[in-house]
Amino acid sequence: MSVLETKSFESPDESRDFVAKGRLEVLHLEAGSVRRSTYEPGWRWSEHVGPLAGSATCQLAHFGVVLSGSQGVRMDDGAEIVLHAGDVFTIPPGHDGWAIGDEPCVVVDFSGNDPFAGAAAPPTPS
């Protein structure tokens, strides 16, 4: 049964810090989970998440929008793209990503992939 529902990233259901240079906030809704990630300058998936996930590249698919900053993405096959604020994207499994520039890159991901590999500690309620 569908319900009318709203939540805010001002009080997420879960907050997770990456090993370094970033943070993930998660909202759980009936239709699925929504994640907001903040990647600080210098953040790179293969360095700050990959070792915890036990993989050289991210194996999750993503569907989202960049709210601010820029992010580079390189697929395992070498294809590469740069995402900027306002871009809506899909990224298949098998990629690395990194923050570009001097400002944080903030991304909202509607894919609902859970659990998100690379939390520095178990999820904590916010």
C-alpha cells in the first residue's frame, strides 16, 4: 500500500563517515532508500572506500543528480566522464570515482543500493 511520505537530509535515518574525506547520509522511505554523499576535495573511491569494500572499483549501479561540485568517473573499460552540478546520471557497476576541484562534490543517489560499502563504522542513527 502506498503512503504519502517525506523525510529530510537535515535529520537522516543513518549517517556514515568514509575512512576520510567524505560522508554519507541515508533516508529510508517505503519506496526505497535515498543517499546523499559529500565527497571532499581529494576523495577517491579506490582509496577511501575500495579497501573496505575489498574491491578495486565500485560494483554498485547509481542513478542520481549532482547538487554541487564536480566528480570524475572512470569505468573498468576505460570510458570516462566528468559530472558537474545539475547533471543527472546513471553509472553502471565497475567504476572508480573522485572529487574534482577545491569544493566538495555533493550527490544524491536514488538507486537505493544498501548497504553502501565503505562506511568507516556501522551506520549510526542521526
